[in-house]
Amino acid sequence: MSFNFIVFDQEQFGELKDNSTYFFQNINRIRYQDAKRDQVNYLPLHLRKPFDLQLAIAKIPNDIFLLMQQGIVKPLIIMVTEHWDLFDTFAWVQNDYDLTPDFGDIPYSKMIQHFTNRSIPEENVTWLVPMDSHIEQIDFLRSRGYKIACKFIQFDFFLETLRLTANKYEPNTKTFRKHYSCLLNSTQRNHRYGMVYGLWQNKLLPHGDVSCSPYEELTETKHSNWTDDSITTDQYMTNFTDWHANKDEFVGSLPLVFDNTRNQHWDLINYDEKHIFEKCFLWIASETKKTHDGVYITEKTWKPIAYGNPFCINGDVGSLKYLHKLGFQTFDKFWDESYDNDTSVDKVKKITQIVKDLCSKSLPEIQDMYNQMLPILKHNHEHLKTFTQHDDMLKNL
């Protein structure tokens, strides 16, 4: 079924402007004055954060609200460039008080109220989200009697972004000069410090291209009233061998600088990092690693697939399993991938051991391993190139 987008200038949002608009450029647009009841008409709201919705709502003309109340126009929340836990189901499973959480206090309920308070039916709201963790969460809450009437459609913005790259890049035979790359000149997180510390402690830095932000004492938490899960960076790092003995020296070695550039994937047209992947064999994807439920895969994992390289994922439990579900292949024939089932600290230790084992090999031996992997790498690259999620998403709207 064909549909229209109502012309709605999100440029007026200023900082709310979102890169996801790129993948919706070709959709037919009409003025709200021309919307008809026998059409399918969406008001697209491109958001990065749930609480941006309140700012977006304030920009919508009352005439469009009237059309949404009548069902002639339907809200379409496009929140695909970040993955937010809308349902906080951990509060039911992990809470410390043996009390029932307030469903009206979860992000989903707070966002929906912006529409239902204006007499827009909940079932008329459609969400585009980047991952599929909402499916299990919705089933969990519905089994407990909660109403969730919105329609959800998955659209992985980062997969689609790197699909563009895969279609521009054809992996040729590579000659590696480094065993691995681990580039973390970005947002500081505990598991990223743990990864770099493991490489540093095992004297593996000379074998790879590594970057890391300056050390900062963080406190990571779900920010929930229902469970106390906060952990500081120092508390986290004490799980690694000789942390307190080595802390000052390690902290003093940071930042580690690779090429003084930040992640370039936001430049959808000109993005090109092939020089990294043609030089280094293994890519260590230190993912965002949410504190909430589910798996979150970003450009950090799609990059090596687009460029035809093997990878390990320092991220959420079940990340490799999620890729398998999508039809991608990984590398259990070459190293131990049981780390996918491990939580943060054990995962970092196992990936460090994989890198240590690889660095014990000569570069000709690494080259031979790469040649053995080529069927997997070519499959993944081709599968990404031809992935149909964009067309599937349009069909489901």
C-alpha cells in the first residue's frame, strides 16, 4: 500500500534534526491541507531521544492534531539512530522491593500520553525502532495485563548506513600490517577501558591500531528507582588482574591516539575508512553496550562486515546470536566465541585472550587465516549489500 508523509519541517527543531531523514527522502510528501481519509498519511517525527518528543509536539500545528484525532493523519515516531529501552521490563524482573512498578512511569507510557491526552488513539501510533528487543518486552508486559496498542516496525539505521558502504566497496585481497584494531576515541564506558587495559597489560598494543579516550571515573547505572545497580569505573576495573598496582601507569598512558579523527560514519555520502580495514586483520567492536535489556548493534559491528574483515564484539550478551538470526556468519571455527554468552568482565577477558593468541602468530600466518575465512567474509559482505530491510519497512508501513 502506498502512503504519504505530511510536510513537516523538522529543520525548525534545531538540535532535534536527525540523520535518519536520509533514508526517507523518496517518500511522497503532501501538505496536511491535502490529506484525505481514503489515503494512508503519516506525520514523520524523527527523534534521537524519547524526551525529544515533547519538544516536537510543541511544533505541531493544531490543524494537524485535529487530523490525527480523526485518523486522517497518523503519527510515525522514527527513533532509529539511538536504541532506547521504552519498557523498562527489568523493573519487574530485577527490582529490589518486591513491589509492582508503575507502568505509567515507563518511557513508552510517558511518550504515548502526548498523543492520548490529545484524543489521538494509541493504536494509530507507529514506531520505527532499530532493534527487536521490544518484541519480548511487549509480550512480557501484555502477559501481565498491560495494554500496548502501538505498532512497532524494526529498521536498523546503522545497518542501512553501512549497507551503502558495502555497495561502494568490494573487498580485494588484503595484505595486513597489524593483527587487530581497537579504536575507542569516543564516549568513555567501563567495558571499553577494560578492553584497552587488557591489551595494555598483555603488551599487545604494538600489534594493533588502538585509540582510547582519557581515563574518567564513571558511574554506570540504569537510573532506576527499582534497583541499585550502579558501578564506578574503579569498581569495574578491580575485576581485572593487578588493576590497583597498574592503575596509575595505565591511566597515565591515556589517551591513546590513532589518527586524531572521530567516528566518520555520520557522513553518509563521503564515509570511507577502508585504510583501517585493509591494514588490520581483526576488528574489535566495542559496542555501546546498554545498561538496559536486549542487544544493540551499531555501526561499530557493521563496519567490518561492510569492509570484509573478521571481528569480535565487546557488547551485549547475545550479539553474535542476533547476527546469526539475521543470516550473518561468524568465526567459531577460528576462535572461541563462547564470550557471546558472557557478561561484561568475562567477555573482555575472553576477547583479550583471542587477541593474545592472534598476536602470537606471524603476519604470514594471519594472512593464511584470512584466506581460510574468505568464504565467511564474502558471504557477510554480500548479505549486507543485499539486505532488504528498507523495502520491508516500507511494505509494513
